Amino acid sequence: MAVKYDYLIVGAGLYGAIFAHEATKANRSCLVIDKRDHIGGNVYTEEIEGINVHKYGAHIFHTSNKAVWDYMNTFAEFNRYTNSPVARYKDELYNLPFNMNTFHELWGVITPEEAKQEIERQKMEAALPEGMEPANMAEAAIGLVGKDIFEKLVKGYTAKQWGRPAEELPPFIIKRLPVRFTYDNNYFNDSYQGIPVGGYTRIIEKMLEGSDVKLNADYFGDRNKYSSMAKKVVFTGMIDEYFDYRLGELEYRSLKFENKVLDIPNFQGNAVVNYTEYEIPYTRIIEHKHFEFGTQDKTVITYEYPAKWSKGDEPYYPLNDDKNNELYLRYKELADKQESVIFGGRLGQYRYYDMHQVVSCALEDAAAELKG
């Protein structure tokens, strides 16, 4: 088959769409394929009952990188949504991230000094070695916020989310959870935050203008045919799958979603409520209308269930422990030898990227590739 395109982009998610947009601006031709029946990857939004539903979990855009924020704002207007999730443990409700509201709800403390003293008391009670690096996420969490918060708000949720207890997870994972000694329920510390008015799918549509797009197209169903259609391949799928798992399987976590349309205007009063008990099988309920301050007569909610990943399942995020990171580095050595293939995105680079990190990485990779 004759080469028809400069780039074959495997995956119509955020990374692939940005790369296609930048390549098109540079007068390169692109074919974007995706095995799903829609563009957008995991940021895909679908309108249901006039509500933009985040079909693959809550996606709140946040960044402190003004260049990334300005770039995304060329494709959509962002609203003023601020991520302030609520955690439910049994019949108790707590503000997230961990802040003075959380500490007051738990312990009745009022000042930051009182909160710090209580955390220090619980650390001593847990007999954590002074000055030693935590050996796992459980030790890191108790050292950061004390045993009460670990037991109620971290332990069960973490075991559900990752499919293993906190004692078996690396300590760095807790760093994704902000801790602050102010009465501030804004989850993110970033300068910019919001939800695109009209949903993410419209952004991806604009990014893909000028590219040819083919959906329901599985690259691995006929990779020789697809690869021969372009000079280079931009691959955003699983890096181990690309190499036919020859070095072994990397580990991922999967998710399952259960959507419901309810004939009421407001189900839970917040976009995201986390359920931290291990006994409740879902990790959170998302009420999508609150992302855009909706006033519709009905509401759409999603139960999000973490799931073990096996071949054939949808991989949502990598398990970046030492064992998997070492295996990824071996795959990266193979990838670096592929002169006609660029590996990108959360799966292609085996990193638990947030959206702003994907945008930054895609722009950097496209600039390096398209220079000159």
C-alpha cells in the first residue's frame, strides 16, 4: 500500500488529537484511528438530558502552566468550576482535600496549631520512626495526616482503587492528595481550573479538524496495513502491547461505570462524592450537571467501580510501583530504537498523567518532531 500520510496517530484521545492539530498546522497530513466508536479517548463527553456526561470518569482541567491553559482556551471557553469533593464514610461527611474543615469535622480543632498537634500525637501513637522515610503508603499517610484520617478516608478507598492494601503501595501515591492548614476546600493548588463549556468532545473535534479520522479501527487488527499508510506512527496505546508483551505484562488498573438518569433535579448536591469504606464497592458517585452548574429537571449520575485489569480490558491508569517502572524502562529501551514510532500519553509512556501533563507532553513531543 502506498504511503498516503505523514503520520498515523493511533488513539483519538487528548495526546493524539493535540499531536494531529500541531502536525496539521505544520502542513503535515494525519490519519487518526481509534478502536472506540468515538473520538476523545477518556475525556469524551456525551450529552444526555442536556447534561454533558463525562463517560470515563470526572475530568477537571487544572494547571499552573499558563501556556498550557492559554492553549486549551483557544479551543473552548472554560467555566469557573472548582473541584471540591466530599468524602463519605458511613454516615459521616468530610471535606476534601484534607484541610482545616476536615480536621475540625474529625477532631473539633479550630486552629492550625491544634490540628498539627493532633496529627503529631497520632504519629507518635503509631510509633512511626522519627526521621525515617516511610516504607509504604500507609506509613506515609499516617505521617502526613494521622491515623484517624488514614483509617476513615484513605485506607478503604485506596484498597479499592488500587486493588491492594496501602501497606503494599509505594509512599509517593499519597502525594497526589493535597494537605493544607487553611479552610480551603479547593482540591487543586493550581492557578487555573475549570470545565470546558459544552464538554471536552467539542475540543477534540476542533483539534482533529484537517485530519482524516477512522473510528472502530483496531490498530492491532491489521497493524501492517495501518503502519504502511504513513511515514511515522504516533502510538498512544499500551507500550507493552505494541511489543507483543515480549518482556512481560505491565500492570494497569481498570474501571467500570454504571450510569443512571434520575427524574429529580439534584441527587447529591456535589459533582463528586467519594465513598471511602472498603465494603462499598464503588469509589465515587459523579453527578455531572454540577460540573457546569446545570439547572435541568433531571440529573445523570455515575457509579465508578475500580476493577482488576486483564488483557482485553480497558486500561485506565498504570501501577507505577518499582517493579512495573523497571519493566517499563526495559520497554522504553525498545521504544527508543523505533525511529519511525513516537510513543505518547498515559499508556504509551506508562505514567499516571493528569490532563495538563498530557497537553504539555504532547506539545513538547510535537514541537521536537515538527521542528524544521
